[in-house]
Amino acid sequence: MKLLVIGATGRTGKHVLTQGVERGHEITAFARRPELLTGHTGLADVRRGDAHDLDAVREAVQGQDAVLAAVGGSRIASTLITAMRESGVRRVVMTSSRSVPATRPRLAVTLAWLFFRAAYVDLARAEGMLQASLLDWSIARGTMLNDKPPAGRVHIDFEADATGGAMQLSRADYAMALLDTVENPALIGQALGICGPK
């Protein structure tokens, strides 16, 4: 699969690049500072650009089979939707947060919204934009991310509140789940809750 990775220099994005190449995908990394990707081998291409810049995204999207946005937000969603509609590229996976739809555990969700309200409101807006876009979208709502070694498995459900799994999730395991999602057409039109394994 020819896969464009937005947010390629982020802590999750770098795992997506490494694992995507290992899976045999033709990965194009898109980043504001591609010099931070020194040491990443096997990439098909590296594009410098800002995900809010429609012209840069439009150019990078051309010829791709899918886009994986390892960073979320309404401005990024808007740019991607426009560029992908124009180019005819339909498959997109975007990261979000499990806290956006969650209601339980009440104290943890309340505190998360207290401290990150602006970010969560923007992620909720981005989710709504994708859901109305008519693209082949999936939304991957991760729990609290860390940099611990991967477990090689995750807990996934499709509910507002987690049905199992751990609140902490390694970025490497999150990247694995993101790639699993973009590869699986059965997950088109789905918002996944992704937790760490118990």
C-alpha cells in the first residue's frame, strides 16, 4: 500500500514509519521538520510541509492509496478532506482520544476534560468532519500513551466507554493498531477505542 503518514516525526508517527516499512508498505513521510527522520530507512519518500497547508498536503496526497494522520485536529481534517476529495484518494485513518466520547470513569474523564478541554473539543470537531466527509474514514481513539516497550497486542472496542483493557497504551502498540486499521476495509466508517492490553 502507498501510505502517506502525516505527523511522521511525532513519537507515534515514528513508530508508524518503522512498522509500516517492516510490513512492506511504500511509506511517504510528511513532516514540518523531516531532518528529524535521520536514521529512518526504507521510506519511499519524505515530504516537507505543514499539515495545515493545503497546497503541500494536496501535492503529498497525489498517488497515495491511503493517508494515516498520526496527529489529529480540525484544521488537519479540513485540509486532508479537501486534498483527498480533489485527488480521489479515499482511505484515511486519523488519531483521536478515548476521552472524547467517554463518560466513565467519571472522575478521570472529568479531570481530563478540565485540563484538555480545548484539545478535546477540537478533536470532536475533527471527528465530525471526517464522519461527514464521505471518505473511507476510520477514527482511532487512543488511551493514555506512553513510551514503554510494546506488548504486541491491544484491546479494541467500539463503545463510548472502554469495555476492557488498560488505561495506558504504548505508542508502539498504538502504531500497530493504526496500521492494522488502515489495512482493514471492514473498519471503514468505524470509530475504534484502543486501550492497552490487560
